[in-house]
Amino acid sequence: MHQGQTASIIRAGLTAFRRSFVRMAGLLAATSVLLAVVLWGVLAVLVPIVWEQRPMLLDAGSGLTLGGAALVALEIGLPVALLGLFSTAVAWGALAKLADDALAQRALSIRVALAWGFRRAPALASATALVVAGSAVLFLLAPFFVVAGIIGLLGAPIAAALRGRAKNVRWPTPRTSLLRALPFVEPVRLIVRWGLFIPAASLEQNSGRSALARSRHSVAESGLAGTFVIVGTGISFLVVAVAFDAVQRSGAPVAAVLALFLVTQVILTGAPVAILTALFRSVTPRSSATMAVAEPQLRPRPAMHATAFGLIIAL
């Protein structure tokens, strides 16, 4: 992919986002309501169970013991986290479906997108867990990478001199050592390589690990332009999030903040997914052999549109 295609990919992604904005808003509202209802039911069952175990959780001073905190995290925190991960995967898969349909100028349907998201949720959830775990590990190991990079730079002249004497010396290049010496370069590189995992796991028939490999391959094919799109999308996400936080702290009316929250949620979630889907499709053309699920026959559903608008207003 050439550098000149970067702007066209971003425009295509934003066009797809604009075309599917209302349906993305309705979809996110529906998944939020569904998650809230499921969480309420789960907590209604789990909290009384944990409350009955309070003699095991509290010490003599009525403080939570270390074992009690671990038990609460296991019995309440873990199920809530898994539900959150699954609902996020459903929403991302459905958003990717809407974006892909908008890019291909096909009919858009919240119902079909949600069904698609549920089918692809296991693969997308596993890919998300691997991305989070891998990034967290590399962030924790970042100081060691910096030290390794500095050692590599200091030892580069010695390695070059030994190579000049026809000795087989394996040593990282100065460029590699310099990149490692910069803080947090390794986790950022990993995030960029796996930056297309959402469309890769959502739109193709693969597992979570295969989606990460597919993402790495697609990012490599896209070259610097693809890296720019992924990094630029991430920076834009942070800018919008910081701007919304500033508005929220400014003392604006509650109704305005709630309306802005819904719009911001759609922008922070839908726009990045649409742009990443456009990038993925630019290097990975649509193929029936890799489709996640078969294309359904759509008919207009005015009732679904009315329901989406009702959920948006209710939230």
C-alpha cells in the first residue's frame, strides 16, 4: 500500500462510520442495556452468596482480609470481568460488521450485526484477552528492554570489530538496540502489529490466535501507511476521551453531558472500528472462503429502527 492511500483509507472509514452512525448508536445502546440487565441478574445471585460468607471474609476489626478480597474477586470480580469481555466482543464484532457493510455499500441491519457479533464473540474475546495480556507483560518488562537496548548500543562497536575479523558474532543492530532503548517501544510495536485484530477476528473464519497472526500479516502488507493509520486512530481516541473528560468536569448540565456521553461513546468505539476495518479491507479483500458467516437476505425492518431510536433516547 502506498503512502498516498492513507488519506483515502481514513476517508473511507469515516464515510462508513457516518453512514452507519445511527445504527452504531442503537447497537451500542442495545448492548449496554443488555449488559446492564445481565449484570443485575448475576449480581442479584452472587452478592447474597458472598454476604453469607462474611465470617470468612472479615477479620476481627470488620476489615476485609486478604483471603476475603481474593474470594470476592473470584466470586464476583471474575464473572463480571468475563461478562464485560464478552459484551465488548459482541459490540466490536457487530460494529465491524456494520462498518464492513457500509464500506461495501450493502444494506445495514442492527439485527444482523448483533447476530454476527454473537457468533464471532468467542474468537474476538480470546483475541482481546491475548492483546491485553501481551501488552501488559511488555509494559511491565519495558525497563528490561531499555537496559537491553543500552547494552546493545554499548556493545555494537565491539561486535562490529569482531565481525571484521571474520568471527561469527550475533549481536543486534544499532537500529534495533536504539529502538529498544526507547521507553515502551516494544509494547507499542506489539499493539500496532495486532492493531487489526478486531476486523480480523470479526470478519473472517478464524480463532483468536489466528486473528492476531492475520492482523500482523495485514499490518506488514500495509507498510508505514497502515502503521500511521493505526497510531493516528489511537491518538485521536485519546484526544476525544480527554476532551470529553474536560467537558464533564466543566460543570455542564447533566442532560448535555449524558447526550455528549452517548455521542462520544459512539465516536470512541465506532469510528476507530470503521477506520481499522477500512484499512483491513484495503489489504485483505473480501472473500467468500474466509467469511465468518453466510450473508443473510435482508428486508427493511422499520420496527428495528424505531427500537434503536427509543433506546438512544432512553439512555
